Amino acid sequence: MRKSLPFGLKTENLLSLGALVVLFVLSSIASPYFLQLRNLLNILKQVSFSGIIGLGMAFVIIAGGIDLSVGSMTAFIGAIAILIVNWLGGGFWAIAAAWIGAMILGAVAGLFNGILVTKGRVAAFIVTLGTMAIFRSLTLYIGNAGQFISNSDAYGNMGMSSVLGVPTAVWVFFILAFLLSGLLNRTRYGRYVCAVGSNEKVAAYAAIDIDKIRMLTYVITGVMVGVSAVLLSSRMNSVNSSDTAANFEMDAIAAVVIGGTPMTGGRGTVWGVVIGAVIIGMINNMLNMLSVSAYLQGTVKGLVIIAAVFIQRGSARSRNGG
Amino acid sequence: MSDVLVRTSGISKEFSSVRVLDDISIEIRKGEILGIIGENGAGKSTFIKILSGIYTPTQGSIEFDGRRVELRDAAAAKRIGVSLIPQEFNLVETLNVYENIFLGEELRTRGGLLDRRGMIAHTRELMKELGAAVDPSASIRTLSVAQKQMVEIAKAIKIESRLLIMDEPTTVLTVHEIDILFALMRRLKGKGVTIVYISHKLKEVRSVCDRVMVLRDGRFICLETTDALEIDEMARRMVGRELNQIFPPKRKAEGEVAFRVEGLAVPGLVAGLSFEIRSGEILGFAGLIGAGRTELAEAIMGIRRVSAGRIFVGGRELRIRKPADAVKAGIAYLSEDRQGAGIITSFAVHKNVTLVSLGDYARPLISRAKELEKTRFYVDRFEIKAPSLDARLENLSGGNQQKVSLAKSLDTDPKVLIVDEPTRGVDVKAKHDIYAFIRELADRGLAVMFISSELEEVMGMCERIVVMREGRAAGQVEGGHITEEEIMYYAMGIKEGV
Ligand SMILES: Nc1ncnc2c1ncn2[C@@H]1O[C@H](COP(=O)(O)OP(=O)(O)OP(=O)(O)O)[C@@H](O)[C@H]1O
Ligand SMILES: [Mg+2]
């Protein structure tokens, strides 16, 4: 019997968790500043925005797909959220409307991706490569390639707010991770996501509506994008049409993969995304503290992703014996 | 020159410190056909995977033709002349037949380009030798399980090897193909090829093998000439005790018509078939490969597009467009294609068992305890041998995977049960349990559609048998006087008439 681990962790998480611990120790040796609470919270906050999207991305990848459009979708929805806030006067109801509007818009955008992938039978990579270009271009067009600036102080305050000393975005990240982890591991839908990603034909014969399951993974990701877009745009109280949320797709996918979900689909973990996101944040933080050029950080991130895949493949092989 | 081709000394194999093969020391003689029999999970496949370099033994050594060999991988075994027909298909679904047969060993023209024409011609010859109607350029995806089996066989006999290992090659073949295969085996043997043959069909083992080895729980039980082992004795040594009557008593079904199909047609495959099954009845479906039995079942389940026909369950007409519609109407289906359509090999045992019936365990959170409880029921009932309930299915033996696949279909609590090769690769003891369980379900009022290429089991289980040929019902036999010949006459088109 496999021992069950606390907090819904799985054995797949152990590798990335180990890497996290090692990094933690290394970072605290490298800089005394690292262990300060403010620095730790800052790391968490920085990774929350793409991390939240990674939570949805995990479902897409487990079901055998990929979503490259999330970065530009975040910018697009963030811009629309600011327009809603400004348009409705910037008060409480305006902010509430921005939240609801962003999530609905995310769901619709995700549905659009999902329908093209399932009913349209176009490869997910191609569909979302296309929508990635579309959302960025729409944002640039509406914003005249400039900034969307909110007139609402309340919106900006929400973005900077904390609860019990912990930034709101971090709370949202963890609460969503808890909920989506339950969705993946404890519900029919989650089981079917794994089934569809493992063997589509078996899933179809087992009376599982594979198109619906797949489509919903994109919708979930879209809703996560909506949440992230509001948090991100309110934190800056603005959206820059050309570079807000640039490369978020890479950060989200990296968090999923580093967290232990294989790109081949069929299985995966939601808490792994949290671990993966934190690992990325800690590496960035360490590079900053060691004053490594910001331009080199991408190189390190890239190497870590590749290494993660190598390590996972090795451990999968030893698990299967032979 | 000695007459021993392979000598194994003290071969053992452990998976995460569980011993599944224990100290096997045998000699395989040149030019013999050696049968290996044993219960599901006895270690047969593990043993031949070691001979063919797929697994390395935990302990022990192998001598091939008098020389000690280290078989590091399958390629090393191939180099010394070992070829294997594996129990689970190992074909690339997206490639076509000849590409699979020559995968990694493509023929080339003198210019160094792929010799497509040569490979197709060679494939056609192989198929002719096997008496199989398989188009060399057909995509593997479009083939039936039996046709895939033929491709695996062709792949293994493409070059003459010294040791040919066949792991349950006949589970999905019908008498006709099996006869051709046996003739081929005898021909190869005449040319000096040594053959290792694994099967649960003891009658076949007895007719084609020179000697038989029996394994039980990973241990060597005996190795004797076939003439010295009656079929009953083989079964007794496999199981370790006496087996009683294998088929449950038949009963004439008096119930209402529970399932009715009218003029069901699938273009090119099923030509307007009609039949009805009473509650409590097990209706058999016999026929040769390509007769359309599986296609008929898949059409009923909404997997294949139907051009005409009506389906009734309990008198109510159904509109079945997708498998979910059929399941909702109370129809359960066990596919003949275990790994392709039946189970998810990377899923644990309990997750496979509840794959179709998951709704009963989730409200809305899945109760793991309930899942495990139900799984334990099937594990006991069918004696499923698994390292643990959490074990991925790929770590179970083939026959045990089959039992899990069956459990998955049964767990929906259906009114109509369609089983396609329900005992594929299952040992004698477990067959007995499965037959008894299906009978019990029928007695509780289920209508069962029983498709099998094993005539003996169709005749043993069914009062009434529909014999299919080229997509139609070529004949129907019933009552106590069903003979194998009569069924075969209908199946081969020698006799007609319903
Ligand atoms: N990779 C693996 N990891 C763990 N256990 C394994 C693995 N492969 C096989 N086993 C176990 O080894 C035992 C023997 O399996 P094997 O496949 O050799 O049985 P078999 O005799 O071929 O049975 P069958 O008739 O069902 O094909 C089984 O109990 C199986 O669960
Ligand atoms: Mg086997």
C-alpha cells in the first residue's frame, strides 16, 4: 500500500518538495535577508499571479492539452476589468462588476479555445497560439498600444491589500489550490480528466464525454485567468497593453511541469503547481540577491524546466521496475 | 552438439522485493514446442520476458546454445535469434501494417531509400501464409483485435528465428485461424525452430506441444511430455487441487423479452441484424473473425454509427448516439480490446473498477473507502491477483487485467450485459468463477449477449447461439444437441438459414 500523505500531497510531489527544501536551505545560506518574513511573502506574492493560472493549466495538461494563450488573455481581461471599473465609477459595485465580468470573460475565452480544440479538431498548440496573438493584438488595439489606467483608488487599494499580513493574491492562490486539488482528486470530473489524458479511447468506451471534459479544462483555465487578471491589474492599478503578463504562459506551464505533472498528461498534481511556482520564485529571488543579471534569469528558468523533466522521467522509470 | 537450445539456471525475478519467479531451472530442447501453463499471475509472462531480454533476472543465468548469455535488452535477445509475440500488443497505432512489421528493420532499395514495394509484397506473403485477410497498407487503428494479433505473429515470423516465443497468441482467434497457426508452428518446428507456447486453452496445448511446463505462484511444478498429462491433470497441477464442473447448469429462460434489436445495420459491417434476448437468457454469438460480432456490439453501444435499426430495452425504444446513452439505459459492455478500450493501464485497480460507475461513488466527493470496498468484493470473487489495490494495472498479469476489465463492466449494475471475449487470457479456475457469476446475473434477470470465439464456452454457457457470417445471422442453433460442426458450417457458409 502506498502511504497516504497529509494535505492531499501525492508521491509525485515528493521530488519537487525535496527540491524546494534544498533551495530553501541554499537561499538562506546565500543571504541572511532571504529568511525575512517580508521577503518570503514577497516571493509568494510575485508567483501568485501566474501560479493561479498554472492551477488551471494543470487540468489542461493532464487532459492532454496545452494553453499558450493565457498570458495575452490575462492582459486583455485585465484591461477590460479596468475599463469596467472606470466606466462604473470605481466604487464597490464597479469592482464587483469587474470581478464577475473578468471571470465570465475568462470562461467564454476558455470555451472558445476548448470548442476549437474539441469540436474543431485543431491541435491545442495551434489554437492557443492563434488566440495568444488575437488577445494581445486586441489589447494593443483597444489601448492604442498604451496603458489602461484605473481612476479608482479603491481598485488599487484592493490590489495592495493584505489579510492577516498576507497579501490577498497569496490567499487567493492557496484557497484556489485547495479547491482545485479537491476537484482533481476527489470528484468525478477530476478522475475523468486523468482518464481522458491517459487513454482517450478507453475513456470514450467508458461512456465519458471526452469533448466536454476537455472543453471544461480550458474553461477552468479561463476563469483562473480572469481571477489573476483582476488581481494583477488592481495591484498595478493599470495594464500595459504590450507587456503586462508577458510570458505568463511560460511561467504557468513551468510551474506545472516543475511541480511534477508530466507534459504527456494522464496524471498530475495541483499542489505541485504551488510548489513549482514557489521554486521559480525562489530561484528568481536568489538570482536577484546574488545580483545576477535579470537577462540571465530566463536561462536559469529554462534549465530548471529541462532538468525537472529529466529527473521525473528517471524516477518514473525506476518506479516501473523492469 | 547437444540437443539443448536454452538452459536456465536458478532464474528468479523480484518486483520491489516481491518474488514473482522463484528459482526456475529448465532445459528447452532444440526443435521442440514447449508449452508453459499456470494460473493468472503464475509468472509465465515474466519468465519469457526474461528469455527475450525485456526483464533482467534478479538472480540466475541463461545459457543459449551452450554459451552463457547476458540479455541486457530485447535487441540483444533478437541478435541471438529470439523473437517474441507478446501478450499485450506492441504496435504503433498510427502506422500501417507493413510499417509495423518492418519497424526498425526497414527494407531498403539499392539507392538507400525505403523499399516500400518490397515490404508490402513481403507483408502480403506473410498474411497469406497466416491465412489472414489483412491489407498491408491498412492503418493499425482500423484493425480488429484478431487482425492485430495476426500482425504481431507476422512480425515475429518475418525472419526465421531460432527461438520463437508466443505468449497467448490464440486468445482472440477462432478455430479456423488457430488451425492455420498450428500448421505453421509444426512447419517451423520441422525446420528446426524451437517454440515456447503459452496458453490457457489446455486442449490446444495438448494438441500442439511436445512437452509442458507447469508454474504455480512463480515456482516450478513440473516439466513433462504432453502425452503423460491429461487435460484434467494439467488443470489440477496448475491450480493445486481438483476442479469440478466448469460450466454452470444451463436454464431455459422463461422471462419477458428484455432486449430486442431490429434490423441493425452498420455500413459494410453489419447487415440488418435482428434478435431478442429474454430476461435470464444468455444468448451466444459465434462466428469467424470479421463476421461482425464486435461491430454489432459497438453499434449497440453507440460507438459505431448505425445506418438503420431499432433497439429496445424492456420494451422501450432507445435512441443511442453515444456510449453514455447506452449506459444510462442499463446496457453494460466489455470490449474484447482490453488494453485498447477496456482499462487504463496507468490507473490503480480501484480506479479502473469504478471507471464507468463512478457516479455511484461520488456525491459529489468520491468515497475512496466505498471504492476500495467494492473493489475488494471483485478481487475476492474473481481471485484477482494484484500487488495491492493501489497498484497500477500495468503491474498486473494479463489475465488479472482482464478480470478487472470485466469487473468494471459489471459494476454499473446493468439490465443488459454485452460481453465480448469475457475470458480472454483467463485461467481455468477464474473462467469457472466468471461463468458462474454471469450465470448468477442472468438468474437475477439480466439479459446477456455472450460473444466469444471459443466455441466450447459459447456452447457451455448458452441455450441458443446466433452464428454470424459477413455481418448477418447465418444461422441459429439451440437446445441440447448443438455441435461444433454445425456452428462451423454456418460460420463458414457451408450451411445457411435461420
Ligand atoms: N512490473 C511489475 N511490477 C510489480 N509486479 C509485477 C510486475 N509485472 C508482473 N508483476 C506480478 O508478477 C506476477 C506474475 O505476472 P506474469 O505476468 O508473469 O503472470 P502470467 O503467468 O503471465 O499470468 P497471465 O496468465 O495472467 O498472463 C503477477 O502477480 C504480477 O502482479
Ligand atoms: Mg501473461
